[in-house]
Amino acid sequence: MSRSRIVLAVVLALACQTVVLPAAATGADVSVARSTTVSSTAAERVSVDSVSDDVLVVDDDGGTAYTTIRAAVEAASDDATIRVRPGEYRPTEAVTVSKNVTIVAPDDARITGWSYPSEDTSISGDSFPAAFTVGDQAAPTIEGFTIRGRPAVDARSTHGDFVLRNLTVERPIRPAVDATSASGNWRVEDVTVVTNATGVDARDTTGAWVVEDTRTQYSDAGDRLIHSAVEAGGSTGTWTLRNTTIEGFLVGVEAEYTAGTWELAGTVIRNTTVAASTYRSTGAWTITDSRFVNTTVSERFDFRMPPLTEGVAVFADETNGSWTIDATSFRASETADVSAVDSRVRGDARENTWDGDDSPSSEACSGNVSCGASPASSANDTESEPDERPDATRLTGGGPDTPLAAGAGQVVAGTTTLLAGKRLRVVLQSTDGGRPFILSDTARVDEDGRFVAVFNLSTFDAERAYSVEVSGPNETLVVRKATLADCTATSCGVGPAADVPNGTRVNDTDGTVVVAPAPGQVVSGRTNLSAGTPLVVRATYDDGTPFLKSREATVRADGRYRTVFDFSGIDDETTFSVTVRANDSVVATTRGRVDCEASSTATACPDGEASTASDDVGVETTTTPPTTPTTTDPPTLTVVDSPSATDGGDDWPVVGVLLLGGGTFGVIGVVLLLGLGDR
């Protein structure tokens, strides 16, 4: 039975008094004693399906108010959302973003520079500016674009907390993301870079920045030239490189002369001349749960970057801060795994594996570093624990017998004897001569020993050769090669086949979604459900003051979904459950936690302070403690919600009163909203 909604509006002219009736709404944020006020000048736009003027749409084919991204950015106000429709945008000047806006391309719009994929090396690096230039204090979010033949973002010497998410950058000539000397707490998430230049340039930065779930591949790994995937030399801030794959650079991560505290976690660096250089660093740093593979002496050119030594995985000579390498695997380092010559503080690199062994060879480590046998391994052990057996992992999807298809929502699945909760790294990489790609995802072992990783392969052609590599904390578990198949009715477009496991997941950190007690908190994820599938994402808490927050989402063409919640008024350290439902079935669950420190603003936690943010359609709301309007207040529209019903599957009736106050005489709009669901 289809849903229906009856809306009855009665408008009466009489003296303005405060009248409040309870209200509750399925599919919207509902919390206890929450009052939301907006200007009465917008009263004529109030409706069940209202759309804010703060959502600007760009289409290069016309039919919208804006045909260029630059024009929309110039017209936008702070906290606006700019949605860019599919198309090829070729701006001759950088789009300068000096506002706190969200620029999103839900269906992968393209921004191009020089004639891609031309190999003309005479083209100057300055021929095309970056696609976006971030203003000095701005904190924009840029998401969903494919950028070819030009850098993605120029954020040099900026101070804002910008976010780059779900971008693909190909052959940008200069650094794909240039944040040199930036002081903000910026983030780069889920970005793929294929380049013959630097991936992320963060030299001399002072902020707390994060690069995670990112893939950076050198477009001609045989040459390697003089570039690093991530350059952080001279940085003094706290930064993290997490769940990132680097392939084929001269230096994977350049962290020389750093004075801040930083961490490499879950990072794979392969086919480099030096995997990570921390030469003369003075801050504390950690490398954990990572892998360094095939660090070799260059055969194509003379190595002229003293004092670095070719073929060393971690070059830590002359360091002056404390450092640890933990739960990391070294394989095929031609010269040494760790060099710490003249390091003033002895490094701790004991709990690692060295070419598959717990104990390093005599040539593996040099200088002031401890590389002894891992304390976790004992000479008295007679057999390996089940979670350390590399031969106990099998692929059930994504290998040669069940190849992936050239579409969204492609699942690499398997079984393992690793313990439940273990994190696995799944890397998908091209192995033929076509346009290179390298993708990665993190999977967790469930209680039945199964794991699932989801990839969007809709931008690749069938018949591409690829490899799947699954690795655990210290070792590669399984590698298989296959060829992308054509999409069929069961492999693309209509959801997973019956024998394909559910691949829906929520993006989290170590099993927990962390949000701030403020508006604009993103809960997102990916799935192998077909594009257009409606989802309901719910956050529920049933200890103490209960709340139910629910948002609807739709699976995008790339297999992702995204919702935005308002957690204003929820106490710090509150824990809750997140569930994702499709077709009345739960397809994903995880835990959540409210954390004041998760906010980039200073006003998220103090009680009684107002905070503003854009929700998922860019509508700005102002959240304040409940107040009673007086007759001297300016005209306002007030909506007061009642405590929510429980997390049920049926719709609840909605009754509310809209008050338009304006002095001695005003207008009271009485709106009765009766939601009739299936019974």
C-alpha cells in the first residue's frame, strides 16, 4: 500500500500567543525538547518537500542557473551546497573557494586540463592551474570529481580545515594536492592519484592533518624520477597517514626534518627506492600495521639524493626523537629494512616480520635500532596460531573463478581462520598495459570467518587484467589474478546475485562512527546494492534519555551513500547504534560515539551555545535551548518537536502548530499533518 499524507492548514488572524502541540516525524531528526526557529520571511516556502536556496546546481549543458562551477561558487553563501551534474568542465582559471561551502559531484563530473591522456612532456606544469584554489581561511568540502591533466587543489599557506573526499586525480603534472605551509586541520579521504609528480605535498605544515583510504600510483614506476607520494618534510604538526597504498615512487613518504608527532598506520608502500625517509626528524613518530614491499636500487638513473641510501625501506638516520615500528611487514628490501645510523634515540622495531620470519637477518637493520624477535613469538611455540596462518585464507568472490565486473558494487569476498574482528587490507590493481589503477578497501573478519570488500569499477572497461591481494597485519594472505567481466543482469545494475554476500558497510574508525555534538555530522558508506536503492540510516540510543535519528539515503552510481545528522544537544561520550536498512531488512550495523573532540569548531560542546551547519540538502538550521517567544520578538516561525517514538517500522501521526508572531496582532497557522502508513 502506497503512503499518503493529508495536510490541513487553517490560518487565523488573532492576537499572537504561544501555542505548542507535540510533533513527531518518521524519517527526520527527533530529539527531546528541541526548538527550531527560522525567519518568517521564508514562510511561503515551508512545505513537506521544501528545497533551500542554499543548494546551487551546475550543469555544463544548461538548464540550470549555473553552467560553470566558478559562477556557482561566486554566488554561493557560506554553508551552501553546490551540486555539479555529470559533464566535462574545462575551466581556464582555477576556481577560488573562499567560503565554507560543499562542492559535490554525486555522479562523477570531470574537470580536465591539458588534452588527456596526451603524453606531451613539453607542456609546462603551469599550463593549467589547480581545479580548485582554497582561500586563506576557508574550510570547503570538495567531493566526487574526476580531475585529469591538472592538479586537484592548491591550498598553500591556508589556515582552514578543508576536506577532499572521493576524488580521482590523473596525471596532474604538479602535486595533486598542494598544502605546503598550511596550518589547518585538513583531511584527504578516499582519493586516488595516478601521477608522475607528487601526490600530496604537505611540507612545512603545522596543523593536524589526515590522509586516509587513499591510493597513489606513479604513472611510470620504471622511471620514478625524483618525486615522493607524500611529502611532509619540515612539518611540525600532528598528522596521520592511514590505510593508504603507495606504488612506484622514488620515496614513498618523505618525512625528513619533521618536528611534530605523526603516524603511518595500515599503509602499504611497494616498488620504491626508499619507502619512508625520516632523516633528522626530531618529533615522535610511529609506523604500525603497515607493509613495505620491494624496496630496490634504481636501475634507470643515478641516485643523487644524499644522504638517502637506495634500497632501504625505512631510512631513519640521525633522528633525534622517539620512534617505533610495530606490527609491520618488510619484504624484499634490497639494501636494508631499517637504517638508523647515528640515531640519537634507539628505535624500537622488535614486533615486526622480516621476509616472512619473526627474526631479521643480520643485514636487515643497521644503526641504533632494536630489531630482535617479536615478543609475541616464542622459541617454545610448536605451531602457529590460526590467525597467523597465511594459507588459511581463501577467496570466494573476485578471483579467477568468480571475476569482478566492470560496474559499481563489485565484491571481493572470502573466508579466513583469522580471529573475528581482525582487519584485512584488500588491494585491487591493474596488471595490464592500460590506464593503471590501484584501489584498496579495509574488510573485517566476521564471527563466521568471512570478509567482504566493495569496489566501484564502473569507470573501467571489461577485459582489463587485475590482481587481488588480501593482507593481514604482518603478511600477504592471498593473491589472485583475473580479468574484468562484462556487466550482466546479476553482476551490475540490479543488485547482487543471490550467491554474492551482502557488501553494505558504514564508514567508521576501528568499528566506531565518531561524531561531534553538533549539526552537519556525516554518516556514510558503500554497498553492492544497485544504484537507486533507497536506504534508511538510523542512530538509536536506549540508555538514559532516548533518541531516534533517521535519515533516508539513495545508493549512488558509484555504490556509495551519504547522510548528514544533527547531534546537537547529545551529551559527550554518548554511545549509540547505527543501522542501515534496505527493503525493511538490516544490511549493516556498527557502533557510534559522540565526541566533542571530533568537532573542528570550538563551539560544539559548551552547553547552551548555538551552532549552525548544513544538512544533507544544504538547509541551515540554528539550534538553541528552548525559549518562550515574547510579543516583542521579531516575526518567527517556531516548530517544537516532542520526544520520539521507538524505532519501529510504521509511520507515526504528525501533529504540529506553526506560529507566526508579529506584535499585538499576528497570524497563527495551524497545520495538521497526519501520516498514514501501512497498517
